Amino acid sequence: MGTLLSVQRGYSDKSERKRLFLLLCFSAIASGTSYFAPTRLMAVVLLSVAGATAVVAMCKLVAVELRKKRSRTAQGVVIDFIANDASPSMFATENGVLTTQNLAASAMFKDHGAQTVTALLSSQFANPAAIVFRLQTRASQTGSAREDIVTKDGQMRLSAHKVSAGFLWRLETIQEKPPQKRAASEQLLPMLMVGRSGAVLFMNEAARGLVGTRVKTLDRLFKKLPVVHGALAEVVTAHGSEVMMVAEVPAGAGRHALYLLPGHPGHSADLGWQAFQQLPIPLIKVGPDGVIISYNAMASKLIGPLLTTECHLTNLMEGLGRSINDWLAETMEGRLVQKSEFLRLKRDDREVFVQVTLSLVTEQGKPAMVAVLNDATELKTLEAQFVQSQKMQAIGQLAGGVAHDFNNLLTAISGHCDLLLLRHDQGDPDFSDLVQINQNANRAAALVGQLLAFSRKQTLRPETLNMRDTLADLTHLLNRLVGERVTLTLSHDPVLHPIRADKRQLEQVLMNLVVNARDAMPSGGEIRIATETVDLTEGLTRDRVTVPPGKYVTVQVADEGHGISADKLQKVFEPFFTTKRTGEGTGLGLSTAYGIIKQSGGFIFVDSTVGVGTVFTLYFPIMVQTAIAQKEEVAVPLAVTTKHDDGIVLLVEDEAPVRAFASRALRMRGYTVLEADSAEVALKTLEDETLNIDVFVTDVIMPGMDGPSWVREALKCRPGVPVVFVSGYAEDSFEAAQMAIPNSVFLPKPFSLTDLTNTVHRQMR
């Protein structure tokens, strides 16, 4: 047994020792030795096992030797193949230890003495360890990998190939492509590529020839920074300072290209206009009289077919508040050097704004102007949107304030008119005049309501609506509105979810849209109203508005009228803007509809094609069917139990005409009215503890303490007194304060005599 183990230790490979052990066991059993003293049965079994194992071991030994032989043969073939390769190649183990390299590698890395691939490549690459690790990892996964690396001697390609004994590394030198033939404009015009930080990234041959050297910053080239697109700048050249025109073109990733164009005022220079044809900047040469002398391809593409020679500049574009002829004259006189103007192109297909910079030049002794154009449509559009939002906000604030004051006046007018009507019957000669006053006051109130709707400060009474039922109730009135020459058709989605909106205001919106559609078809036609349930899986963005994802009920009102032009389409929702003739419309219909829809949480869009028709699309979010917690009724003791119309009312109103009307109206119905012109006076009145008050009627917005504030103070000593809030503003402006006050209601101005007395009566029940 000791001999067996000593022989076994002579083999380093574990599998070989195992096979040798089994072979010795087989020999010992076969010769009858007593190493293990087995029985005859055990001897037979062990003999069989040992024999089978020996056969398998011999097969495996043969297979391993064959694989090693094939690997050595394959490696030898590869070594022979790369031996005379012009590119340096070398073999290395998986640990990076070099085993073989060809003649080209020996010549490149002679006398290096490196033992690993990383050490060998350290003479070529700055960080070879990271490069070798990346390539070897990718080659292990995919079989091969390569990477192009920029070195001090040029660009090189290092590749790694997985082989049986490790990796084959190959190094190639990438030849630079021959320079391509440059365009005439690039050869003639100096160009610099400038990065985001202002560093000069590239200069073409013309720029290097102009400057005489390679500059890295703009301050080495221009005497004054920053440079302005289309303006003249003093450039430091190899022959001294020279005034040149600068044209800037965005190049992406924060970079921009600067082209230097000859353009010294008063100096004769050959502009080389043919070289400007391929320049990616719109350029126009204009004579002293404003007539176009020549232009390049980019200018023709921007301006359109109207741009021709012998055409005057005023026929192509129009000023935004300044005469173009005056601008040209001042430029020729040298009084507006480097002055640019924003102009609007006279194009029929779309609205285009351009920023035009004029520079005075002389060509062959004759003065001329070079106009550098820049498409400023996006900039002016954003500016117009900002101005529009500011204007709409200002008008909304003005409308809200004016509506409050008008509502106070209308309340006094219509209220006193109601008092007069109570003392006159229909046979009275003054009765018809009073009716006219009352009707016109109501019309004025409706106009104020439109202003409030536009400013989204209107009081809405939302309720659950089914659009099919709402349109069914409105169809009779709509048919009367459209007349006989116009056909009104309705189509509904079979399944329409309920929405939440103010029915009266929604009907007003639909009536405005239908009336506008009717007026757009003076010769008759068809108006189509269609409802549909839409499920937006992702946000809908259009007209600078994003409709959130979700389910919506849409209402489309389409006509076959003359349509709306593109320049007017973006203004249709502005207040007092109308395409109708004077006297045919106020310009508040669509602005009112816009305000109502937005205040209801919806969206409204318009699409129109001239000569085809217009489509208004309304989006209303569907109402989620959830259980709404009812506000708990708080049991509070009443101050005093009263009979019908015999209670005491504390009336607080700072507007004397409104207070006078409300006081007389309540007294006529049998109420005792205590008046106060401010919240402070009302609280002073309540200091009398013997005084019983049945209801508070108070204005919301007053000088000093407002309505909700003094009411909360008063309810501390007199809990349970009901409250009627009146205001010329919308209820939403103080809804949170009102909800914190129990047993309170809101009565918007202007209100009639009946509205006031009925509201007070309901609060006292």
C-alpha cells in the first residue's frame, strides 16, 4: 500500500493519480495480492469496477491528448499565419502573460522586456490596463472585441480574439482619410466652430489663412466681445485689424459656427457673392433704394417665391411699428450701425417672423446693404404667447373688478326698478318705461356675467349632467336659432358617462358655438354636433395645452362655413375679437365659452380650414362615481323662533344704494331691518345683548373687516344665527371661508327683490 501511495504521489494531476490508483488496484487483485484481503466475491466486483474505470480513464486520456494536439496544431497554424503579418500581433494567456509575438510586434516593442500585454502596450496608450480589461471582457463573452484609440502618433485599433490557450491581440494603425474637396463657400469664407464655453474647437483653412495662426479663444480673434449675429466686428488678422461681418449658425450640442464675411463700411471689397450661395445663412444684398440686388439660396427658401431681383424690400416684409423705408435711409446714412429689426414676412401659407440686420458695405465703389436674416418665428411666437397671457390676465383682473362695481350699480338700478314696479300696474303709462329699464338692466347683468365668465370668476352651480339629455332639452331652441336654411344633426356615443358642470352655462356655450356656426354659413349648410367618450392613455398636447390622461366626454360642433384663417385662428378666444362686421357681434361669445369650459375643468380646441369649415372640440372629464360624504348637519340652537316674515335682519352693506334697496325690500315683506355700513358698526350693534337677531345679511368684500371675518366673530356670542352672503364677485373667491361658517348661503349680485326676500325667508325657516 505504501508503494502504491508513493507511486501515486509522483503524479501532480489529481485525475491522473486517481486513474493510476485504479490501475494498480486492478493489477493487485488480478495477481492475487493481499493488499485489501478481499473475499472472492469482492475481488470479482472490484475487478469489474476497476476494469471499467480503467477503460474510461484510458479513453479520456486519449481524448485529452487529441485535444491538446489539435490546440497546438491550431495555435501553430495561427502563429504561422501572423508571423509575417504587417500588424503587431501577440498571444497571451487569460492572465495577460505573453507567450508568443510576431516579427512586427517585436520590431515595434523591441528591447521592451515586457512580460504582460498591459506592460507591452504602456508605451503606446496612456491607460492600457483599462483598455485591456474592457476588450478581454467583451472578447470572453462574444469571441472578439476591438476599440479605436487616439494616441500621440495617430489613431490605432486594438483587437482581442478568444483562442483556446488565451487571447490573440492585434494592433493596427488607422490611416487618416484624405481630405475631401471642400465647397467653394468653405474655401473662400473663414469659419470657426465654437463650443458651449466659447472655446474655438475648429478653424477651416480660410480662417487659419486669415488669422495666420490657430486660436483657441475668441478674445484672441475679436477685439470686442460678445459678437452679434449679422453685425460688424473688428477682427485681428495676420495683416492687422479688419472689420468683417459675423454670421452665426447653430451646430448642435451647444456649438455654433461663426462665418466671417467681408463687409467694411466705406471700403471697397469684393463680396464674392457666388461664394455665399451655399452659405447656410439667409443673405440679401439691397440697394440704397431698398431694391433687391441679389440673394442666396437660404434666403429664397425662407422668404418664398416672392423674393426676386428688382423687388422692393417692402413687398417682402412689413414692419412691426416702424417704416422700413426710414430704417433703410438711416442705415445708408450710417446712423443705425448694427441695428436689427423684427419684421413679418408677407407669406400666405404661414406666419413667419425674421430678424433682419443691415450692414452698410461698398462694392466696386458703390454703396449697398447686406441684410442678414434669422428666422425668429419661434422667438416671436413665444413672445406673443407671453404678451397674450399677460394681456389676458390683465383683462381678467380688470373684468373681475369692473364686474364687481357694475354688479353693485345694477343691483341698485334693478332693485329700485322692482320697487317702482310694485307701485305701478300694467295700465300705468310709466309701466312700460319701467319694464324697459328692468330689461336693459338684465341685459347689462348678462354682459357682466360674460366678463366674469371670461375671467373665470363667475359663480357656477355644477351638477351631474348627461350630455345626451342636455342636448335633447336644448335641441328645440337650437333648431329655432339656426333657421330654415341650416340643418342641425346630432349623433351620440352609445355609452356616455356623466359629467359635472353648470347646465345653464353649458347650454350658453353650446348656443354660442351653434350661432357662430350658423353665421359662418350665410347660404346654408349643415351643423353637426357629435358626442363621444374618449379614453386618453397618454396626455394630449396641442395649442400649448396638455390634456391629462383619463376618460373624457367630447362634444364636437362642426360647420361647413368659410373657415377661419391661420393668423386669426389663435385670436378667436380673445375678448372683443370678432370676424363679424360692426354691430353683428360683441366678440365675447367665444371668450365666454372659453372661460366657462376652463372653469368647469374642461378644455376647448378649434380646428379650421379656409373654405372647408370649422370644428370646435370640447373635452369634459367624466365624473368619478364615488360616494361623496355628506356634510354633517350640526345641531345648533336657534337664537329665537320666529314666524314667517316677522324676524329681525342685520343688514351689512357698504354701498349705500344697494343697502337702501335691500332695506326697503325686506321691510316691505315685514322684516325688521337693522342697517350697518361696515363690519365694525355691525359688531358694535351686536354688543347689545338684549337685541335678538334672526339672520345676518352681509356683503363679502368691504373696507376694513370683510364679511366672513366679522360673521365668525359674531357667531362666538350668537351661535346658530343663519347667514346670507351677497357679493358682486364669484362665490369661488371666498368659498373656503364660507364653508367654515355653518348655515350660510351665497346670493350673487345683481339680485332682484324676490331673490333677496326668498333667500332670507329660506334661511329663517
